[in-house]
Amino acid sequence: MTEATTGILGVGRLGEAVARAILSRPGQGKLYITRRSAERVERLRNSDSRVTPREPEEILRECDVLVLALGSGAARSLLGSLTFEPRHHVISLMAEIGLEELRQLTAGAGSASRLLVLPSVAKGGQLLPVYPVSDAVERLFGETNDLMPARSEGELLALWSITGLLSSVLKIGDITARWLE
């Protein structure tokens, strides 16, 4: 895949971290984001002039790669109202929407993948389970992270569950490290 324009639908905590990860890529052009959280959007705009807030319909017109960091309810109400084209490559960070439903909600898109990321993705160097692997995922996240292709969606879901259990352990480790400093 050649260099493509990128947009993020949903700029909550995870969407902001993913935006920072994408912006750290060498040669990254504009990054289009939705206006979900005014404070996060403003923080991203103030930190990088390439950040361009737009409405979801405008992001679809401008972008080839779409990262979905929406809640399941918002995704179900928004995505069905958008028109996807074969040039669109969708990367979903949503835990509650499976690949089959994702493909239905983004019917017409050229590809759809599910990617398991935590907010620490902003720093790079993460192990990122993905199913199925796509050129868009490799291009956006493979240069600064280690992609771990799952053999099935079931395997990805098992990893997602374990990540949920371990996130509290990681948080305790982070707090302990700061206390030791």
C-alpha cells in the first residue's frame, strides 16, 4: 500500500494515544480526527499542526485508512450512516464489535481488521495482536511496534480477555515504578 491518508473516528483516551502513535511515524502527513472530546482534540491540535478535526463524513472523504476507537453504541449508530468505498481500510480497536459485524457496519470498505492496543501504544514498542493482518495495520503500527497476527478471531478474543485481566497488574507496576523514583 502506498502512503495513505489516515483518520480516527473517536478520540477518547485510546483514540488520543493512537493519534500520538500515528503522529510519531516518520513522514506522517495530516491526521484527521473527530471532535468527540473537545479537550483531547485541543490537546492534540496544540501538540501537532498536522491534526485536523473534521466531521466523520468529511474524514471518510479525505482518508483511505480509518481507525475506529468508538464505543459500540456510537459505532453502531454512526457507521451505518456512512458510505465506505473499496479504497477505505478499516482498523477497529473496538472490543465489543466482532469482525463479522464490523464488516457489515463498514460494508464496501476494502479491508477490515481488529487490533488490540492499550494507551501505551503512544510510546511504541508494544506487542499488538491483530486479526486479520492488513497492509494498513502493518503500515501504521508495524514500524514502531511488534504485530502479533492471531490465527483466528477466537484467538484474538482470548488475548483481549487476558489483556483486560493484566491491565490492573500493569497499572500497579506503573504506580510502583513512579513511587520508587
